[in-house]
Amino acid sequence: MPDNSIEVIGNLFRLTHVQNTGAAFSLSFGSPLTNRIVFISISFIFLILLVYIMNKSNSKTELLAYSLVIGGAVGNLLDRIILGSVTDFLDVDFPDFIMHRWPIFNIADSAIVIAITILLIYYVFFEKKTLEVK
């Protein structure tokens, strides 16, 4: 167990402070400065696009999901602008069928994952699809 971890539910759930200069799962372009520039730029472009898409939506489900993504993206973006990295702290040990231990994440990451899950369920099971007959 890392020195900066606090066990909440034994080894299953810990609070572990890390600063992540990369993206999800610590994906990186190499240097922290390059990561900072690239991820801040991508975040701004993505947020502008997402606000545009959100304004076109009439679905409350889509609006909720887009709001969660925007909130999570803005939270991580502010960390990246102010600190130069994203603060991650939720350390969970899922069953070892994928990897030894899940990468440490934060609430903003969780909001984005929840939003994507909501959108997938909505589009697969609930959105009415119209078929064009020619």
C-alpha cells in the first residue's frame, strides 16, 4: 500500500492522493508540459462542441448526461490549468479479471463515466428510432 493511502474499506477502497499529468489511465504524450498543453486544448475544443450539441438536444436524459460530462471536464480542466495536473484520489480494487488494481481516479472522472453509461443505455434502449422508407 502506498504511503499516502488511507484505507476506507480495507484494501478494497482507499483514498490515495496522486497528481496525474496524463489522461485517463495515465495515458501520456511524454512530458508534463506537452500533456498540459495538449489536454487543455482538447478539453476546450471538446467543451465547445459539447455545449453546441447540448443546445440542439430536446431530451432531458441527454441534457443530464451532457451536464455531467461538462461538469467533469471542467473540473479536470481547472485542475490542469491551475495545478498542471489532475488530482486523483479514489483507489478501488475491482476483481482481478482486467488488471491487478484499477487506476486511481476522481469524482470528475466518475461523472463522465456515469454520463457515458446513461447515454449508452438511453440510445440503445429508449431513444425512438425512425426508419426512412424510400
